[in-house]
Amino acid sequence: MQRAMTKRLAKFIETYPGSSFPTRSQTTDGEMCVVKMRGAGNGAVALLSEFVVNRLASRAGLSVPDVSIIDIADNHPWDFGSDEFDDLLQKSSGPNLASLGWRMRRLWTQVASPHFPRALYRRS
């Protein structure tokens, strides 16, 4: 299914471990996603690379989550996380990376599983 390429962030729900502070979030149209912020980790270049590789893998027929650009407003209210998260949020206004859909939700539920590496190679 082809999705709109740009979404808008409505709210943060839960953060996961990782250098890009992957955070389960909701878009303004009610869709759940995992947001990776450009103000963290290796920045916008790493997220752009992840986006391009994801699209190439999808075109090659591999099972990958849908990705989109998600816009975080300059004045997005800070009602979640720590001071460190707020600092990251301030650095990440504008376009960021969102992984969309049930595949991503399913993948995140398997993170704590001892079979996680094998789950990465399983087709949905």
C-alpha cells in the first residue's frame, strides 16, 4: 500500500533503547509509528541512509517496514521524557524518520525475545 510520504507528529508514547531514541508515537491522522530523531545519534545523514536503504530493500522484494518522513513542529509541547529527551526534541524539529505499520509494532514486541535475531529474517 502506498502511503503519504510526510506525516505530522501528534504525540510521543514510549521510548526504546537506541542511539536515535526510537520512540513509539502517534501521527495527527492516528497512525502508530516509531520515530527516529535526527538530533540524536549520527544525525540526519544516518536517517537519510536508513530511508534510502529501506526503499531499495522494499523494491528488491524484502520484507521491511514502511517508512515515511514525519514532521516535528518547532513548538511541539514537551510532555514526555527527561530533560535529555527535551533537548533532543529541540534539535529535531522539522523532518525526521518514521517506521509505520503493524510490521514495526510486531518487530518491537520481539526485541526482548531470545529469538530476536531470527525474527529479523522472518517474512511477514
